[in-house]
Amino acid sequence: QVHLVESGGGVVQPGTSLRLSCAASGFIFRNYGMYWVRQAPGKGLEWVAVIWHDGGKKYYVDSVEGRFTVSRDNPRNTVYLQMNSLRVEDTAVYYCARWGDYSPNGGVFDSWGQGTLVTVSS
Amino acid sequence: QSALTQPASVSGSPGQSITISCTGTSSDVGGYNYVSWYQQYPDKAPKLMIYDVSHRPSGVSNRFSGSKSGNTASLTISGLQAEDEADYYCNSYTSSTTWVFGGGTRLTVL
């Protein structure tokens, strides 16, 4: 059974950094791309980043490009989101999700973690 | 990377059918058959309901169906049940190798 557990959230000041982790289990992690998706309080879902199964390709939503970096450690079954120069508008629950087998070319978020809350406030 | 357009809310009575639309552009919804739909209950993680426009993952009720015409995708829920009351989000792959969600639709079962 696929299990994704995010950690690393917290309350930080604008301009600071935070690193989120997502520990995966129940599947062969190195074979799957992984996503980060966020949801601001009371708002909708926003796709943030993707990393290919081997870490060879990474893509970001424009609003975090140059500030956030997605990475992975396949032997540790973990994907990370390094968030720098944080802004108030980055406040959200951050979910990691797996790129499911159902749509190998188009991408689909087939399993999700429970999310970790990041609050950026002065 | 503008969000796809969904109605903010829809409602229906038990047993009825409802349809939620999701409008994008030729660079996302209209350009690819890679639209998916997600159901989210309050304070819970989203759940995949439909992928590649019209395919259901194993375990999802056949009361849920998807379709697409041009730049607009649709999710139809037939035989509405109280447990269907939730938020629904569409998502599409885009020509920039990014993904974009719709703004979300709150379904109320009357």
C-alpha cells in the first residue's frame, strides 16, 4: 500500500527558508515521478513542482521558479522541497503526490500524503 | 499558468445527476487528453477520481464519468449520494510540461 508522509512544515518569517520532506513506502520509489501540490487556507489546489523518477527533469510553477528546488534521494525513498525567500503568499498545506501508473505520459496524482502546513508570517 | 475555470458551486438532490465543467485553453485541456479529476473532503487529501479525461481508477464508482469537448472537460456524477458532497478539482497537463488545477467546485447534495 502506497504511503506518503510529509514533514518539515512550520511557522517562518518572510524571506527565510524551509525544507519539506516526503517519505515514501509501499512501492518502488525510484520508478516513480513525484509532485508537490499546495493549498492555501480555504483555497484551491495549486501544482508546485514535479521531479522525474531519476531526478533528471524538474519543473515548477512560475510563482516559485528560482526560489523553490525539488530533489530526491532514491535510496532513502524521500523527495524534498527546498523553499527559499519565502513569502506570505506561500502559506499553505503542502502535499506530496505520486505520478501514478495510470497516465505515464500525461501525469496523474494517484496517491497523496496528508500534507504539512507552512505558515509564512512576520 | 492560469488556473482552469470551474463553477464555484453546484448542487443536486439525491438520485439526480450533476455535471461540473472545467474550461482551459488549447495549451492544456484542449491540447491533450490528460485531464484528471479529484475529490476532496474538508481537511483531507484529494483522491483521484478520473484520469486521461474519462478513465476511472480501480475502486472508483461507475457513477463518476468524464468527458471532453474542445477546451472544456466535464465530470458527471450520476445517482447523487450524500457521500458525494465534497470539493472537486480538475487538472490538466500543459504544453510547458507543467500541470494546472481548476479553482475547484463545491458540490452540495440537497
